[in-house]
Amino acid sequence: PRIIFITRHGQSEDNVLGRIGGDANLSEKGRKFAATLTEFVKQKIAAFAERTLAEQQQEEDEERQRPLSDSIALANGHSHYPPATSSLHEYPTSSETSSVDGTPQPSLEIWTSMLKRAMQTAEGFDPDVYTIRHLRALNEIYAGKREGMTYKEIMEQYPDEFEARRKNKFYYRYPGIGGESYADVVQKLQPIIVELERKRHSVMIVGHRAVVRTLLSYLMEIPTTHMPDMEVPLGYVYACEPRPFGNHLTVWKYLE
Ligand code: F6P
């Protein structure tokens, strides 16, 4: 069992000014969110690990009382879980989760984009304890020549572009080298999704508005027609838990 946390970075200095794209630092408010998020996710992961531990323990206790077979029984005192002191750690069950010396790896990985606002949001996680990865594919939709502008400026200076995007936001590609559309972002995130599905432990993704929309639409099967207009405000934390018939979504909101 695992959780996939998805959130946007904390408020950036560009968010305050209403500028799109760029590579700004977190604002004061954004830094406060980052600190709260870090503690929140650590606690959730610990609680989650304890819950599964308790559930597993109950099953084992029941099996001990009603053995299925005389020859195959639970070996007393041998649980495949770690001692209760390390609720944040999963006992390695595959080469993927065990390090070379066999020490248990943390059951949470943190993936952020390579933009400062996302990396700074995850700065409170100790890299000696958590695997932290900065992935270019998680970078925000690139607005090409319109990077750093406000929507109002685009509307006033490039009304045709503004209208074209409004009409067909999924396929509209920003002008300029590297300019992206939502369709491009979907392509860019494919390897992330493949890796995410392959993972067996929990992951927290710190992304951006278009990136979070794309990931949520994939995980929650939201049609691409709705996806570019989904409300994903700053300060919302989404948690997807894979279940047999689809993902279960929980949403939290940061109260400043
Ligand atoms: O304003 C924040 C931001 O992440 C921009 O960097 C990005 O261009 C935009 O949101 C994406 O949202 P939309 O597709 O609705 O313009």
C-alpha cells in the first residue's frame, strides 16, 4: 500500500505579481507552506505505515490462531515489517527498496521539478533520510515568448493569442522556442507516470499548476477536455491511494 501525494510549490514571488512561468524564489508565505507541508506529509506517512503495520499484525495474529497448514506456519517472532521504532521505514522487500548494505529505505520519495520554487518547497526533507529527485519533466508548462508576462498583459498585447488559447487550451502551444501546450505537457509527463506506476512505495510530487492538472487527470481519469481548466489552487494537497478499482483521492487545503 502506498500514497501518491501531489501538490503545487508554495507561493512564489512571481505568483504574487501574477507573472506566469519564470524561475522565482518562494515568497515568505510560500516558505511557510513548505514548512507546514513537510511536517504534514511526514506525519501522514508515519500514520499510514502504522496503519498498515497494525492491519498486517492483525492478519498474522488471526493466522496464528487458525493455521492454514501444519507444515507452513508463520515463524514466531518473524515479521517482515521493521520494529515499531521506525514507522517511516519499510523493510526492503525487493532490490528496488533495499540498499546495498541491506538497510531499510524510507517509504517515501520526493520528486520535484527543477525549478527553484518547487525545489525550495521540498527543502525541509532531509536528503539523508529521503530520496529526493529533481526532474526536468516536472517543470511547468513553458510559455515560450510569453514567459514572465501576466495574463492581462498577454490579453492586451496579444489578444489573438489570448483568444486562441481560451478557445483551445489543450492544444494551444505558446509561441517561441520550446513553447508548450497541455498536449506537450502530457507527453513530457509520460515517463514520470510510467515510473510512478512502477514504484511500490509512496511518492510526493511537488509540481506546478499545469503539471498537477495533468497528473491528476491521468490518475483520476478526468477527461482532457476538462483538464486544462481544473481548479488546482496553491496550498492544496492531493493524495491518491491506488485501490483495486481505481485511485482513491483525498484533498487537503492549507489554512494560512
Ligand atoms: O501562474 C502559475 C502557472 O503555473 C504558470 O507558470 C503557468 O503558465 C500557468 O500557471 C498554467 O496555468 P494555465 O494553463 O491555466 O495558464
